[in-house]
Amino acid sequence: MDAHWSLHIVIDPKVQGGAPVIRGTRVPVAVLVEALAAGDGVPEVARAYRVTDEQVRVALAYAAELVRSERTLALPR
């Protein structure tokens, strides 16, 4: 799998309000990740949204990259 998400995911203000979507579709990355989180398998999600298994995995890799790059500060209580 080509892990670089920019080959498979686009962010265009004219498509889905600028939400990240699978290139060539209007399928938001968040929808795919939410379906996986709900327990659906990669093949089921791919079929349901008419994308490839690879595109579903890339969506998950994109989400992981966002979480990895997130920086939070713990506030004292």
C-alpha cells in the first residue's frame, strides 16, 4: 500500500465543505474512519462507500497521522 495519504486524499473547499475526502469521490475520510470504529471491517466499509480497501486503509493512516501530530498541554488542576 502506498502510505502517503496525499495521493489518495484531497481537501478542496468546493467538496464537502473542505473536509478531507477520498480523491475522485465525495466520501469523507471521517465517515470511513467512523465506520471502522463502529466495528465494520475494511471490505465492508469499502463496499458500502464504493471505494477500495486501500483507500479505506489510507483514510485510517491519515487519521493516525493527525492524531500523532496533535499536541496537547495538560492543564494543572
